[in-house]
Amino acid sequence: TDSTKTPEARADAALTLRIQIELARVKPFLDKDGGYKDKKGGYFNPKAGTYTDEDGGVVDNWSGYTYKDGSYKSKLGDFWDAPTKTFKLTTGEVLKSDETTAAEAIKMMRETVAEQGGYDKNFIVTGMIATIKKEHPNTPATTRP
């Protein structure tokens, strides 16, 4: 390990390496794009950092959920109601914002989550790995040369 790196940088590098090892183990189950369709009909797209469920909703690396109508629920519980263009916050505040697009609302809500340490760049990929291992329990525990 490079002793000039911060402890956080070393930990991040170790986590990245562990994820790469796990991805090598589950590679036979991945499609040509590195994604995985689970047995429920959902799809993990680790390159985009998204999981699309069987209902067409999308989970992201901020642990948020985008509904098919463009609405969004953040990890913190805040909600963007796309059809009515209204924010419904966990504080109880309700803010109508006719000029805000769904993309802008989602971006703002993700930024709030990230500011509070809620962004996990590995959230979707680690969920995909766990799902593959659950759905394919005989996945080798170690790689072989």
C-alpha cells in the first residue's frame, strides 16, 4: 500500500479492488454491457449506477427512487411529485415549483443527499453482486488461474 495516501484513499482503493475481484467471480452472469437482469425482471446497470425494477422505477447510487412518471423519492425521504411539480419535504414543507423540471428536481435532491454523505458510488454494483450470489449460490468463492 502506498504510505503517502490518506487512510480514506487506501480504504477506497481496497474496496475498489474487492469489487473488481467480486465482479470477476460473477462475470459469467453479466451481459455484454456488464449489467445483469435479475430473476424478478429488474436490471442492474452498474455503468449508469442504476437498477431498474420490474415496474420500471429506477434506484440510483444516491439510494433514491425515480418513478415512471418522473417523481422521485430521496434517501432522506424528501419527495418530488412530478405531475404536480411539487416538493414534499420531510420537514413537512410543501413547495410548488412550476418552473422546475423533473431532471432539475432530481439533481437538487441528489445534491442534498450527497452533501449529507449519502452518495455511494458502489451502491448499485454491490447490490448487483449480492443479487447474483443470491440467485446463483454456487458462484465460486475464489477465482482460479
